Amino acid sequence: MTDSGPPDPALEKRITRTARCFDATGRLMRWPSRRADQELALWIVWSQLPADGQLSELEVNAMLRTWHDYEDYVLLRRELCDLDLLRRTPDGRIYRRVAREMPADAAALLARIA
């Protein structure tokens, strides 16, 4: 979504579809079924992690539990690591959010659900 023209209808549809997975407070209510929507939702979860510092696995788990209404916080943690949005030490004890620029579609989704 750029300022240089009308929004892409397919992109707008994906943002709208993914936004329905979040409640009015921005909590993830359900896991999207489409992979592209899952990745978009993960950017929103990523944006809620502290930008700097170390977190233990227990701290990451506790944060993830508070941001969604289904019980698979392990899926979120694993997916964040798989997308290289979150990194962990080889022993899995320390986690850090990876500094990235949020894609425009994820920023649009975040603005919509905020």
C-alpha cells in the first residue's frame, strides 16, 4: 500500500481477512488458515515483543500467552523463529527480537487493528 495510487484490491482483501483474526483489543483470536495471512499476523505479534534485550523462554512464553486467545503459544514462538523475527541461542534459553523494518502490508494491518 503506497501513497502513489489506489490500494491493491488483493492486498486489501488479505489485510481485511487477517484483521478478522484479531479482536477489538488487538489480541490474536485464531490462527489464520492461509500461510500468507499467518505471516502477516506474525508481524503483529513480533511488533509487541521488546525491541532490545534478552528474554528467557519462560518470558517469551508468558508474553505470547497474553497476546492470543488460543493455547498454542509454542506455535507462535516457533513460527517467529522460523521467519527469523525472533532468534534464540542454540540451547534455547535466551531469545532476542530481530530488528527489521515492518512490511507495508503488516503496518497497514497493525494500524487497522490498533
